[in-house]
Amino acid sequence: MKRYSINIVFTCIAFIAAAVGNSTMAQVAAFKVPAYEKFTLPNGLTIYLMEQHEVPTISVSAIIPAGAIYDGPKSGLASLTATGLQYGTKNFSKSKIEETLDFVGAELNTYASKESATLSAKFASKDQDKVLPILKEVLADPVFNQEEFVKEQKRVLAGLEQAKESPRSVINSYWDKFIFGNHVYGNSVSGSPATVGKFTVNDLKSFYQANYSPSGSALAIAGDFNSKQMKAKLSKLFSGWKKSNQSQKNQAAEAVTASSGNRVLLVNKEDARETTFLIGGLGVRRDNPDYVALQVVNTVFGGRFTSWLNDELRVNSGLTYGANSRFSPLKTSGTFAISTFTATPTTEQTVDKALEVLKKLHETGIDNETLTSAKNYVKGQFPPNYETSEQLAGLLTQMFWYGFDESYINNFQSNVEGMTSAKAKEIVNKYFPKDKLQFIMIGKSADIKKIAEKYGPVTEKQIKADGF
């Protein structure tokens, strides 16, 4: 019940602050990272502990440098390996893991992203001695059962084939490959039928041995527990996780090369009745000092329902059901994209309208009234992102992974408050592209190729072709 009370309080404060524009009220609503303890085991594993006694649950978040950037030519291997952690362990079969967790109502997920692999879990505090040993073995002692691997491989292959039927399911994979090229950030997390279909269970075992190590990894525990007792339990459990014998190279360290001019990737989908597209280019890395300011400016441009993009493309012109913009940061680079879709006959009109809004952002800037509205919106949206034990555990591992400390959270409200129209103009000029734009269009080539050629040299691909 306390959890919901906190949410209601935050929401009320946010609405009041937005309504009266009162800086004092905004300071009252400011969120601070709760106290936590951080320590490192002899094997290199970093552990965070944050006691939160409002709800009798415990949440776990673990992050490991084992994402798609380490796939090499075996695209999709990191993802399949992360899923395979739950195929069974040295002391727990897959069925035993599922039965034990289901019986106590515990949750467990493992997956890979572009840069890392993640484990997340949630369970009742009283069941910690049943669940924690399982989590340890999933991370440190998986066996990658052959039978379970074959089942999962078939599911993944079916999903890859199905995904190509939905442009919005695959456009981001095309985008990353188009923007990053041969850089490892261009690697697809999901892989393709040609690569995934060739995997054997030994590929998963080899990937695990090369990339899953306590050194360079972090484990965060947030919730209802005693820190002294939890520290002793985790130290005993995870001290036996051995470091990898292979030293891991930072695959993403190489600089990303920006395009020298406008380019268009046209992905032909013969049965398409609409065009799905992205416009943008390179963005920012996660530790960029202007990250908060970017969120405020992007809120105006395309980050909320009442943004300029959505107003022009959906509300005023009816060209689409929705339009937005986003920065997608990574450790050493990132992307920026305007995103929307429209009926094939209105493709050119919609692209041009999106470009008009981008031009307006550069030429007219953001007035004080609009900026104040965006600042209040961002401040109101912020606290609910960090109110549950799951969110707090995830925050701690994100702090570890991207190298920022609690000052990002603690100073967030004041940094938002400090935004001015002059600063917003600097942010627009520095980070929002106005030339050398990159375009991806997924639609029927016969109907939109000549339109695509208007925006830059066109490279054409077939959506039915393997990969991205």
C-alpha cells in the first residue's frame, strides 16, 4: 500500500508544480538516490546493496559485458546465449528452476542488448535463501542443455521470419546497420536466419566462456533485507564465480565515422501499403554532460504527445497516427531519429513535413513558455521512474555500466530548472542535425523510390533478404 501512496504523492506534487510553476515546489519534489552500499569481491564482481523496506520484496539486476557487440560474424549469438542461461545449471535443471520460482511467485529474466547481457529478478524477501542460489548458478554455472537449445533456436528462427512482416519490428536493426556500418554497434541483437540457423550449443558455451566473467560485471540488490546479512550471503555465493581466462577487448572503443552527406536506405516490401521511416543520424553517448538538457529540448520537439512533431504530423495534418523523436545513447556513441509512418500516397508530404518541423526547431528556437512547459513535464515524469525496487536495482547497474554517479539523479531537477532558451538553442545547434541527414524508408519501392531519391543517394535492399 505504501508503494501506491508514494506514487500518488509524487504525481500530485508534479501536477501542482506544473500548474503554478513554483520552483520551491519543484525542489520539494526533487528525487534523491536512496543510500546504498557498494563493494567489490576478489574476483572483480561489483555489488550494490540498497535497503528499501516499504514492500517485502527483493529485486535483483545484474549486468555483464556480453552483448551483441561481441557476436563477431555470429550475429544473434549473444542473445541466444543470454536466454540459454536458464536452460539449466550444474545443480538445477530447467524444470527445477521453473518449478521452484513458480511455487514462490518469483520472476526471472535474462536477455542481451547491444552492449550487455542482463539478468533481472524479483521475489518475496522471505524466499531469498531459495532464490539467490538459483540466480548465482544461472549466472555462474549454466550448462546449456542441448534439447532446450534446439527448442529455443526454432522459436528464434520463427520469430525472425515473422518480424520481417512488420516494418516497425525491424526498422531499428536496419537503422543501426545503416548508421554504424561495420562498427560493432551495427550488429543486430536478434541475428538473422542465416546466422542463427547455424549455431550449435557449443557456440553458446564458447561465447559464455569468452564473455561471462565477474570482472567487469555488476550485481545490484534492492529491497527488503538486512545489508550486513545480504553482504555475507552474496560474498559466499558469488566468490566462487571464476574469472574468464580470456581478456576481453572493448569492441566498441573504435570511433564511429559520420556520413559525409545525405543518404537514403530504401527497404522494399512489395505488399506494403504504407511507408515507415526514420530520419536522423549519429546522436550522443550516455555520459554526455548535456544529457539532461537534451531530454528537455527533445520533449518539445518529439518526446511527448503534445510535441511539435506529433502536433504537425498527426493532429494538424492527419498524415500519421503518431510521430516522435528520440536519442538512443550507448557507451561510446548513439543515434538520433525522427520516427513515424504514413500511407504510401502521402510519403513525400510526411517526410517534408517532418523536415519542416526540424527546420523550425533550428530557425525559431524554443520560447520561454514552451520551455517552461517542457521542464515541468520532464520533472513530473522523472520521480516515477525510480520508485520501485526493480527500478532502483536497474538504476544502480546503469550507473555502473555507463559510469555516472548519483549526481545525475540528485541534480536532475536543478539541472532541468537551469535550462534557458539560450541554452536550448545551443543544444539544438550542437546535437540536432540539420544537414547530412540519414533516411530509412521501408515500403513499396516501385511507389516511393523516386520520392526517396529526392533526399539523397539511394541504396536499396529487399526486406525478404537475410539480415539487415
